[in-house]
Amino acid sequence: MRKRLKSIGSSFRYWLGRRSMQSRLVAAYIVILLIPSILVSNYFFQQIRDTYIRDALKQHTFLLEIERMNMLSQIEAIEIAAQLAISNQEIRDYFQVEEELDPAALIGLAWGPIKDIQLIQTNNPNIAHLRMYSNNERVTEMWPVLFKESRIAGEPWYREAKALEGKELWVFSERDPDILRRFAADGSEEQPKISLIRQIDYGGIIQVDMPLKHFAPKTFAGIRDTGSQMIIADRDGRFFMDRGQTFMSGHEGLREEVEAQFRKLLRQAGGKEPDATIHARFDVGGTPYLLIAAPMERLHAHVLNVVSLEGALNNVSKAQKQIIAANIALIMALSVITYYMNSFILKNLRRLTEAMKKVRKGEATSGIVIHGGGEVGELAHHFNKLIRTINELIAQGIRKQAVTKEAELRTLHSQIDSHFLYNTLENIKMMAEIEGQRAISDALTSLGGMMRYNFKWSGEYVKLKDEIRHIRNYIDVMNIRFDEPVRLELHIPPEWMELEVLKMSLQPVVENAVKHAWPDTAAEREKRIAIGIADCGEERVTIQVADNGIGIEPYRLGRLNEWIRSVKNEDVSIAVNAPGERPAGGIGLRNVHQRIRLFYGSDYGLELSSQEGEYTRVTITYPKVLMTGGGGGLEKLVNCG
């Protein structure tokens, strides 16, 4: 089963994943709103149902309590009537006579104490009968008050009343039979009643009857109620109710279920207070009912109230269904609106997707124009920046290839007659040594080294030591021109001779210093070029090439730095030199700066600094890359700055 559910879940996720974002957004919108709406509606309507049931319980418990008070009041009236009859001294004496009275005495008794007992009944019209039964054979019956005890000997409660020896016995009856049996049919016999039966201590039994319609006025009110009905259950569990009401009889199986629920409540209420009200909920044929039972301890009976919850709960369920239907209709309408709004909002996203597909296929694109803000607008903005970056990288790669091809072409052109030139230089060198011209021989050796370094173009990257060797050869050749030779000073730890640099990136800087640091008109002075290196953290290193020449004026220094960094191919003499001023160089420096940025990025390059009349310094920034690995001693480097 678990595998089956997992398979169904996987299939649903696959199906949902293939839907468009617009469809998934609408589906998520429906799920997010519909499910909580139904859950919240069910919760609140369940609360409403529970509240209605609680209110119905309180209301009908209150009505039941009023009925109990009425019944207690009638119990008191019945007991008072019985007590007044029993306490009549003349009746007491008559019940104990030892011989029959003469007619005159009987007449006096009838118009005296018997009449008083009849007045007790007259004063309480709710009492149907007040009868006294004597077991004295010498007592004469005086209807409708005084009777022989033999008339009730056949009643089911007779023996029990005798056994109670003066204690009260309350009996519920469906009929009120004619004790004299004078008529063949007596309508009063179908009248339910309650009777107080009590043995008299001076011999006999007293019986006080009251119709249930007076004893329990709400239970037997005769008012038709289709929503509830009160019932009296005696100590034997027999039900007494108003037969004029159709509530109990009009619902099949209701009476049997009420009886079963009542017995269940009695079992459950075994440990409760004697006067505690108990209740239960149950269903009959799908209809909910509420049963409330209030005990009448003195009667050993209960007053029940059976309430139908169908009408109110059906109204609640109907309202719930209507609200849920309205919620569903509203959510569907909002979903349609959301669908079209998402279609409008995601239009730009689809345009962006199409543009990405074109880029993936290699079709040239200059970006996409999307007006407005939001996430889609921001995404389009970054996409356009990405396209520009890609185009710049492509252009940069093309420029790199062009520069490399140009250098290779120059090298090939130079290599056409390289062997002829090398052989010629060697012959001239041998002739200089034969003639004893040692300086000329050394200069030719340096010139040959320079030519081999230039002609041997195996790649763009070389070690720093190779570039330094080339610079040494260049200085040796240039010193032939000067009466005061240029002195080269190196402040580079041996470990950093393995640093990766671009080929011919330092020689143009040194050449620029040789050409412009000491003009021919300057006074004779010591010519010195110093090359040092400084560590600038984990990623960068700087190489400084400084001369002790005449320096550069501040104005031209700023213009020169600005021109070196610019991307326009304007003439250096126009960009840097004012009319009538001496040239400051810069073409070689600009080429070196652009090559470094082209191969390493915009964070690298060169910068000029100078103090007029004292020095000019070129600082070249390179990434910290050792071509054969680092070695010890790097801590000896000067810190950057």
C-alpha cells in the first residue's frame, strides 16, 4: 500500500512539474485558499453546532427544572390534603368503633367530618379523589370519601402499601377506574393519574389521586410540539406521556431508543448526586436527539425531556454547505482572474525565456527591453548585464587571439633571417675578440641574447628571471651610447624569480626610462635604474621600476596616467604633451598596461608616480602566480605600499 501511494505521489509530482508556472500558481492558489477555507468553515460550524446543543441543553434543562418545581408543589398539596384528612379526630374515632352507629350518628358524621374532607378536595380542585379505606367491618361506606378496604384488595399496589407500614407510596397509573363500577364505560378511566397511598396508623389506607395533567402541567399540557416532548418515568421504568402529542409516536423507533438510552443513563449515573440532571445524545434514523433526565427522589421517578436537534442542525448544515459553495465559487472566480493576471504578469517572463533560448542556440542578441520593476524586471536587468558581459568576454577573447597572432606573425617574420643574423653576429664577435675589442664583443653577446629572446616567442607568459635577463642584455647594449653607463639595481629575492609575468612587459618600461629619464641636454649625472618587488596580500604582487632621472611635471604625469588607462586610440603627443613641451613617452607603457589588463583583468596594470627633478617610478601589479611553486624566504618581501 505504501509503495502504491508513493508511486501515485511520484506520478503526481511528475505531472505537476510538467505544467506551466501559470497553471501551478493557479493550482497552488486554489489549494492554499480552498482547503483552509473548508477546514475553517467546518471548525466554526462545528463550534456553532456545539454551541446550539449546549444552548438547547440549558434551555430544556431549565424547562425540566420548572416542571420539577411544579410537581414538587403538587406533591406538597397532595401530602397536606392527606395529612388533614388523617388528622381529623372524628374520623379517627369512627375508624376505631367497636359497634355500628345508628342512622342519626351516621348522618351527623356525613354532614360533619366527611363534609370537611370533601371541602379539602373542593379547595384543591387539582385533586381528583381523596378516599379513605377502613378495615373495620363496623364502619359504613360514605361515598365518595369513605370505603371498605376490601374494594382495593385487588390493586397491584395494595400489598406493598401494607408492607410500608405508614410510609408514602406514590403510584402512577394510566387509568382512573370507577371504584364503584357503576357504569359500563367511563371516560375517566383513560385519564393518567398519580396516587399517594399511605397506611393509616389507626387502621385503613388513605388514597389521594391527582390527574397528571394537573400534577405535571407542561408534560400533559395538550399543546402539540413537533420539536420536543416531556415524559414521566416511574420507578419501574414505565413511561407516562401526553398521548395527544405525536412527537414520540410520529418517529419510528424513537420510544424504544429513548428507553434504552434512559436505562443506560441510570447505569452511568450510579455514582452521581441523587438530584443531578443527566443527559445523552443519540441518533434515530439519522436524526439527532437530546435526552435530559431530572430525578424526582420522593416519587422514585424521573422527568424526561426528549428534544429533536434535527431542525436547527439541518439549518446549520445547510448554512455550512451554502458558505462552502460560496467560498468555492469565489475561489474559482478569483482563480480565473488570477490566471489571466498571471498571464499578463508572466508575459515578460516568457519573453525572457525566449531570449535565453536564442542565446543558448548561439543566436546573437543584444538583450531584452522590459519596462517596470519587480522580480521579472530585476531578472531581465541581470540577464542584460550577463549578455553584455558575455559579449565583452567574446570581444576580449578575439582581441587576445588577434594580439597572439600578431606577435606570432612578427616572430615568424623575424625568424626568416634569424640564423643569418646570428651567424653574422658571431663572426663579428670573433673578429672583435681577435682585434682585442672586448667591449664590442660583450655588446654583441648582449645583443645576440636580446635577439634570441625576441625571436623565441613560445607563449605570452615567462618567468621573471627571463625578463630580467633580457633587461640586463638591453642595458649592456644601451650603455655603448652613454659616457656615463646606466647602472641596473635589482632588489628581488631569488624565490620571486619564478613569478609569472607577461613577456616583454618590463623591457618597454626600462626602455622608456632610458629614453626619457636623462635627456641629452641634462647635465652629466649618475644614471640608475632600480627594480624591486613588493607583496600586496594573498593575490597580488607589485614590481616597481624606478629611475633617478629628471621626473615628470605633475600636470603631464596626471595626463599620462589618464591616457594610459583610456581605451581611445588618440595620439600620445596630443593627449599628453602641450605645444612646445618635450615628449614624455607613454606608447610602450600604454601597450604594457593594456596587455596586462587583457590577460589578467581590470584589477591589474601599471601606474606612474614621479617627483620632478628626483625620480620616476612605474608600479606594475601582477597576480601572485609562481610558475614552478613557491619557496622559502617569501617573508623577506617588502609589504605593498
